[in-house]
Amino acid sequence: MRPVVNSRVLSRLEVVATPRTFAIRTFGCQMNEHDSERLAGLLIGDGMVPAASDLEADVVVFNTCTIRENADLKLYSALGQLKQLKEQRPQMQIAVGGCMAQKDRGEILKRAQWVDVVFGTHNLASAPSLLRRSRSEGPLVEVLDAPDPEANREMAPALYAVRELPYAAWMTIQTGCDNSCAYCIVPAVRGGEISRPLRDLVDEATMLASSGVSEITVLGQNVNSYGRDITKRGPLFAQLLRALGEVDGIERIRFVSPHPKDLRPETVAAMAETQAVCNQLHLPLQSGSNRVLSAMRRGYTAERYMERLAGARRGIDDLAVTTDIIVGYPGETDTEFDETLEVAAAAEFDSAYTFIFSPRPGTRAALMVEDFVPEAVIKERFERLKEVLDRSALRKHEARVGRREEVLVEGPSKRNAQMLSGRTRQGKLVHFPVTAEPLRAGALVTLDVVHGAPYHLRGELSSVVRGPRHKIRIPLLSS
């Protein structure tokens, strides 16, 4: 005789026996990468498990970016690829979150009717409940115009659940931005600056260190201004760097991104005097033309930028500097682009991220249609800028040949199985031969640099300083 089981109990037993699986696709910046880690933690906390691939997942979440136009194209292309799979597996759920969801909201469901859930940047914590509700209620769109403090607090237990690298972690210190750059959509989709309490950040770093994390990267749209909204006087970023540097076990601290107009002497001093803070600075230039910088509403001139850069290099020993530069901003003339080339050459950057201007609806720059620079002109300028930047990067790397560098091992090289890869304290990528004694990711070594190329160094192992601090997680097998 078969036992009679209450349908609710049976449903719960089935969920326990076969948990739903999920996959997350991330587009965009480090902030989105970290949001995806937190989202994964929330989904695991809700009883789901990671899928082997998004083609096999019961739930696929797209965490989107909207900084450039091709981000939109990537999302809708990816959604289109899942349409047929959704038709074959109606119980599969597709969710879209992040900056594009915040901006487009209901438009996403109009263009991709097979999407089940749309949630914004301010209600990430609601994703699990929205997915549950949509199974019975149908497609849902929930986008908040401001952060939900209660929901953000609910996220804390899941904050550390899933990290791509067990020895390194992102740490968000603020959300939003109070600047008004003419080309940037971030303030519209992330809101104004909101800083997390300093004590909470130190506690988080302590927890990360206790789990074996040795490197943290501090995230914010404008980290220099961290805490200004808390004190109502001045930023607390220098104080935060010093406090994080005192956390036992945290050996490396990096941060992105500061704003040149807000780079203060006390921050430079904190970087120089706090041993854990890496001698690496990402300082976005965007343009070397004062007229273009003014049109961008950046708040500094090329001369002021170079003064801040020189001050940082004077204050911080062996500082590596990277930057962002936009090519083809509306109205940019040949002469103004030449000014950018001159500043880029004089700045001698270690590396740079170069971007072609992309108009984003809702920004001032998107309205300057009559001033858009022709694509052929942009392409030619882009190549000229790359030549200047590569030349500078090569000189910087060749100058490091013969030096001994401290390197945090990241694992096997992506292109050569006979090589390992790691990062110096300056954030430079170094490849070195596989060792007889296997080195796990997270180990700290010293390498002698034997070759410099524009985008990497090559080295030879000198010594192993220590093994990884994190423990290997061994899954429990059920009988």
C-alpha cells in the first residue's frame, strides 16, 4: 500500500531532492562582477545550486551593463539565443537585472516576451523572491528608484557566499555617483552616492581575511569621495585605506576608480604609508583637451590632471598608473585629439583602457548628434592612440627586466598550459614556467623578470614566500 503524502510535504521533499539550478551571465564592470557574486550567494541561500552551464540551468540571470551601446546588443543577442530553449523547457526562468534593467524596465519584456523577471540595481536582494513569485504570477518587473535599506541588510549573510577567486575579493564601499559627466549614464541607473559605514567595511575585511582572502579590491564609482555623505564634511577614503591596512591577513589592497578632481594629498599619503595598499593607481584621463574635458563636465583641466599625477608619483614609490581615454567624443577636432596624444605620451601610463564614444540615451552627450565624429576618423585616431600607449607600456615593462617582483599566483596561463600567471603589487601580469612542485592559486612567490612586453612580463621563479592561505573546499559525498 502506498503511503499518502500531503502535497505540500511532497513538494518540499522534491525541492530538497532536486534543487533548482542557476547560472549568471555578467556584463560590464567590477561592480557588476561583485553584484553577481552577491546574487549567487542569495540564490544559493534560497536553495538553488550552480548549474554546469546556462543551457542546463533552471534559472538564467543576466546581470547587465549599459555604459556602451554594444552592451544592449549583447544582452538582446543572448536573450534571443535562449528563446528556443525556453520554448522547449517552459519551466525554465530567465531574469534580467543590473543597469540596463534599471534603465529600460518594461521595455525588456516588450522586446523579449520570454523573460520572466526584470529587477533593477536597487533591489538585487529581491531577485529570489521575484523568481518564486513569477512561477505562479507570470512575468514581473520590479525596479526601485532608490535603494531599499531593509533589502540591502538582508543581503549581508549572502555577501561572502560565492567568490570566483578564493584568495581575492571585491568589496563595495559605496554605490551611486554624485558627478555629472556628460557621457555617463551611471548616476541615472545607480543613483547618488551612498557610502557604507567604515566599521562595517573593516568587519567585512576581517571576515574575508579569516576565510583565507589575502587581496581585496575596493569598489566605488568615485572612491575618493567615500564617506562624504556620512560626515557631511569631507571624504573618509584615506582613513578607510589605513583601517583596512590594519586587518590581519589582508596583504594587498587595490581600489577602482578614483576621480582626478578628488585625488587628495591625504589619500596619496595613506597609499604610501599603508603597507598593504598596492602601489597602483587607476586615474581616468578621458581626454587631453581642456575644451573636451569641459564639454564632458569632468571638473579638471589637462594641466590639473598632470599636477595630480605628478604629486602621486612623488608621494608613492614605484607607482604604476593606468587610465581610461575616450576617443571620438562629440565635437572632438583633430587638434584636440592631438592634445590627447601629447598628454598620453607625457603621462607615460603603464597601461590604458581606450573606448570609442558611445551615446547613451538620457545623457547630455547623446543629444550632440550633429557633432558626432565619423567612424572612419575615430578608427584612425584609435590606432594612433594605441601606438602611443603601447610604446609607453613597453618602455615601462622593459625597465623592469632584471628586477625581483613579489607575485600573487593566479593559476595556469590561459594561453599556455606550460606557464603559470600572477600579478605583481603594481597589478602587472607576469607569466612564468610551471614549477616541479605544483603552485596553487593564492600562493605568494618572488620572480626575476626576464622579459617585458606591452601587456605582460615574463619571469623565472626565485622563491616561494608562502602557500595559499585559503583552504581547499572538499564537497561532501552522500552515500
